[in-house]
Amino acid sequence: MARMAAFRFTARDDPVLEAHVRRHIGARRFAYNRCLEAVKDTLDERRARPDVEVPWSGYSLINWWNGWKRSEDAGCLFAVDPSGRAELVDAGLAWRTEVSAQVFEEAAVDLGRALAAFSASKKGARRGERVGFPHFQKKGQGPESFRLRNKVSRSGHHCIRVGERGPRSLTLPVIGPVALREDTRRLRRMLRPGPDGLPRARICSATVSLRRGRIVVTVTCELADVHPGMRHRSDNGARRSFVGVDRGLSHLVVVAGSDRSEWGRIEPPRHAVAARPALARASRSLSRKVPGSANSTKARARLGRLHGRVANRRNDFTHRISSTIAKTHGAICIEDLAVKNLVKNRHLARSIYDAAWGELASQLRYKAAWYGATLVVAPRFFASTKTCSSCGWLCQEMTLGERIFRCQNCGLTADRDINAAANLAAWGEAEQRSATQAPDPEARGRVTKACGGRSAGHHLGDGGTAPETPDPGKKQEPVAAPAA
């Protein structure tokens, strides 16, 4: 078993189940805040006493919590006799047995991960934006969810069981059986032992969350590798023919080879645009309600369900696209898009969010690994759209309205998206060649040939190409070779 996957189910409406779920969510939030309070108190104490050990990792936080929940600091239960004398009956958190103990442990693990991310970001060892110190979680603002691990009891039974009370049921520890809206047949078939006596899946954990008024259970599983018949062949180390995947707004995805041969073109479904009238009516209805009233709560839930429906449709469409590309092509090249910076354009932000460029790239990454495909990512500032895929000439100015690329050097006329996808495919092939070339025994490393010539792709600031002899004092970057 070498890959992780998640199965998402929606529970049927049940007031008793909702009460159990809300109690567990509150317990998780309480444990997280209490552990964070202990970390802050210990940090303040260490200023006066440097030898004090701060519980920083998830393991140390679990140990601290297990000791605190049974101490008198968590609470005391007294019994008073008729004479008025009080006697200590029990010490510790009185309601800790009403919820699963795993909820407290996973809350401590989450805090440990947040502290680790803060430390790594502070040291500069973590990519992305600066991560601040964890803060206390408030009801209605933090994650309305909790996580349960699939532990094995002493009798050998798993805590999380699927299909025990019917094909649409899921059993969770302490909570008990949960009636689901969807059938669990696909997961149940993978959990059954195969011809070799081993199952194809193993349940690791289950995350229960409240989303837009509904209870969603996400079962995380460790699955076996995809069947060899569905994986791409390795070809014994032979070079693969790359395809470039260009993401856009006029066409959501355009797939083409380095020779500008088009493999696919997908129009954007624009789910948010189709649902805009319904969303506008629901938003106006919510604005007319008195804040805090029962009708306001119903209108807000109705608006949330509409947004959830749009998100589900977009996610399903993205999964279909990524699965098709990963199954069809064995070598894929995509570009690294700074989506967070692109959405700052207020004219295109809504369309970019609706296109889900980032989610598509994320799905392509792990699905390519599932099906044995090679995935490379072109650098963020690689001018795939403005570069001629035939001679390497760079167009300095090209507006979004120009859908046809016209090269002023070789006279190439091609579709804008096809030209960009061809450049990405050529860049992926050049990257593969540079990675598979023989090492230089003298330099004790791999040979990197400096690019040069008219079609090498190294451009000057005035739009021309680099001279035949590269400047030894200037860094030369390997680029794709021109298409034949």
C-alpha cells in the first residue's frame, strides 16, 4: 500500500447525531485551547527559569493533557454528608468520558503541528508566507471538525467500521453507527481480502465536520497501488514524449505536444456564472431578514447550500479533468502559476477562482504519481505564451485579447494557447534530457550545456536572441530545443 485517498460521505439528518458531533467539536476546541494556554504559561515561566521544558511537540502535549485531565486543576467532585462535611470523590475533568479520548489527543497533535510550522517559518525553513504563533479558537470561527483514528481494540476489532449496520452505514467510536446518504460499496469492496488474503485498503482515520448545516464524514485510507494495467509503462528508461498543459480562462485546459499537435481542449464550465442568479436571490433574501432571527438562520443556511453546490460541481469537474490527463499522457508539463497574485486583478479574480487553477495542479501532482506518469513544473517566470514555439523569438508586448500568436522572426501563426502548451512540452523534454545525461567524471557532476544560437531560447532585453557564443560571465539557463 503506497498511496493515500479519502472517501467522503454525508450523514443523514439526525438530531441525536448532531448533538454528539457538536459535543465532540466542543471538546476538541476545549483541548486545543487548554494545551495552548499551557504552552504560553510555560513560556512565561521559562523566562524566569530557563531549565523549564516547554511541551512543544504533539507527543509531549498529549502527555501533558493526560496528566492534567486527571488532576485537581481540571476540577474536583465533592460529596457532602448530612453533617456538612465535604469529601473528595473524584478529581479531574468530569465530562471526559462523554467523548472519545482520541478527540483530545488529535487536538494536541494539531497544536503540535501548528507550533512546528511556526518554528520552521521563523527559521526560514518553511516555504510560503510567514506563519504566526497559534491563537485560541473560538466557536463558529475555528474548524468545526474533529478527527478519530482507527485503533484496534483488545478483541481485535477496528474502531471505525464500514457497512456494519447496512450498506449505507459507518460506525465510529463512542458515537456509534451513523446512517449515510451515499452507498459505501466501493470502499467495502476494497476492504475485503483479495485472492492473496490481503485487503486493498486500510482505514487510517475519519474526520467528522459540520459543513453548511450537514454532517460530513471523510474516511482517510491507505490504498494499494493502481493496477499495473492502468499505469503507464516505464519503457526501460526511454525518453517520453511530453505534452504541455496550458491553463486559461477562454479555454480552461489546452493540451498539446512540442510539435503544436493538439491533444485536447476543454471549455470552462463557469459554475459560478451559472449559479449567479440563484446566489443573488438568496443573498437579497438574507439581507432582508432581521439579524439573529430564525428566518435569518434559515436564509443563511440556504445561501450556504447554494455555495456548497457550486463548490461540489467545480471539484467534481476538476477531478474528471485531472484523472483524464493523468491516465492518457505519461509525461506532463505544467506551469507554476502564482494564483494568489493573479486574483489581485479585480476584473479577472472571479473567473480565476471559478477556474480552480491551483486545485487542478494539485490533483495532477498526486494522480500522475498514481498512474506512473512524469510531471514537471516549469518555472513561474517562463514566458510560455510570449515565446515562439518554432524559433524562440520573444514577443515583448502581448495583451490578453490577442488570441493568435504571430512571430515576427519566422512568421509562425498559431493559436495562443496551443503555442503556450507547445512551449511547455518542449521545456519538459529539455528538462528530461538534462536530467538523464551522463555525469562528467572530471567535474564530478552532470554536464550542463550552455544555451546559445538563434533557437536556443535565450533572449536579450530588446527581444532578440542570444549570440552564437554565450557570454562566459553571464549565467546561461538550459531551455527547450526547437520543434522539428
